[in-house]
Amino acid sequence: MQVKAVVRAKETKAYLPLFERIRIAMFFGTPHRGFIVDDILEMIGETSSRNALVKSLEKDSKELSAKLANFIEYSTAAKIKIVSFKESDQSLKLKQVFEFHPVRTKLKLSCRDRMEGG
């Protein structure tokens, strides 16, 4: 369950009945306060359209902090139980092991072509 999804359910009239039925939220390795994204930014490059998205996940991000504050407020008031699982060891830094340049093609395969190995 995502913090953002719970906050949205609470703040959106159409989803409020869903929010009211949440009893427990389980998080598996979720960095609620963000994480170090330098290695990811280095791999995607300065001109990537995904730069803003990756930067929004950065440690101490204002966007993440605001969503987390709302989540804590809403989940506490609704008495939602929280279970978090986290790694006990530091993850290795992401590194690129080969150069990859995706190429777009106009070739379209049908499902039948894919099944036959075409």
C-alpha cells in the first residue's frame, strides 16, 4: 500500500469509503523519507524526462515529507495499524554494467508472430 494512495483515498470523496475500510498498511522496504538518488540520476542523464520524478524521491524531499505528514495524521486518527519491513543491510549502489541505447522501430509484431518466434 502506498502512502500516496492512502492520502488520496482520505482526501477524495469518491474514495473515502475505501479509506474508512483500511485497517492495516504493510510496507516492504519503502523509503518513506526518500533515498539517495545520485546513482540513478547519473544513469538516466541530465536531460531525461524522468529527472523530476527521480528527484521527487530524493532524501528529505518536500513532496515526500508532505505526503508522509498527511499519512501519519490520517492513519493515526483512523487507528490504522502499520507494519514495516526493511533491509537490515545497506543496499549496494546502483551501477551501469553496459551501455544501452534503446532504438524505436516501426516494426510491429502480432501476437501470432511472437508466439512463432517471428
